[in-house]
Amino acid sequence: MRTEAIENGTDRSWAEWLTFFDRIGAASLDHAALARAVEADGQVTGWWAQAVVIHYEQETGRRVEGQVTGGKFAANASKTVPGDLDEGLARWVALVSDDDAFGGVPLDAEPSSSATEKWRYWRCPLADGSRIQVTVSAKDGGKVVVAVQHDRLESAEDRDRWKAYWRERLTGL
């Protein structure tokens, strides 16, 4: 996420965030402690708190783009399509239902799906230890976002390869 997006989303300049991080001794805190401190500050909570902390960690060299806590990587891609939540999930399932591997990596178990009032989920573990999670969320105008997150990847190169793979696959929706 760009610095400008953080500033716009939090109503605080990046310089102010850096002052905050210096004041709390952020250099010696882990990710969870940083997130708790940002939330306790009261300026932002939830997703924005995580975004601020991740941006700080990237800016200070503690993690690179696409790297998650613990050193592994995640690849993300999404596409907006017409329909409701169930139609979005059905489009995804139709796209991948005949696949027994993704990008040459076999499935480790059968995919599963679940639903909440606001979300639809599809999950699948792969034989290399990585996992795929697809979320479908509503958007205005009778559309949904189908988002793929592929996590537990070993390297930035894996992240880049899978990001390109999932972007290409999503064109089939």
C-alpha cells in the first residue's frame, strides 16, 4: 500500500505515524505488539491498523511486499464480476472444478466452501504446503469481488509467479 493511501485512510500524515512509532519504541516490538499499540492509540482499528503496521514494517526493512508475519509470502489477485455472492462463488467453482492441480502443484485435499451473511469462501490446501483461499464479497451495482489469496509461499519469486498465475486464471471468470 502506498504512503498516500495510508495518509488518506487514516487522516494522519506518514511523518506523524513515524513519530508515533518512534515514541512507542517500535523498533523493538513484534508485529502483534505494534498492531495492539496502533489500535490502542485510537486513531484507527482493524484493517487500517494492520495496514499501517505492515507499511511501517516494509518501510523499515522488516518485511518486503507480499511477505507475511513469520517470513512466508502471499500472492493476491482479484476481479470484479456481475452477480450476487452465490453467483460469484458459483463462477469460481465452475472455473476450477475440473482442476486437480494449480500451477502444476497437486491438491492436497478436496476444496471446501462456506458462507456467512456477507461473504462466501472457498479453500484448498496444495501438496507443497501452500493454501488457497478465495473470498467473494459484495460490491455496489450488483457486482461482487472474487479475491484469491495464496499463502504459505516460500519466497518473493513464488509470490510473483503465483500472483501472475492467479491474475491470468481470474480472466476466465
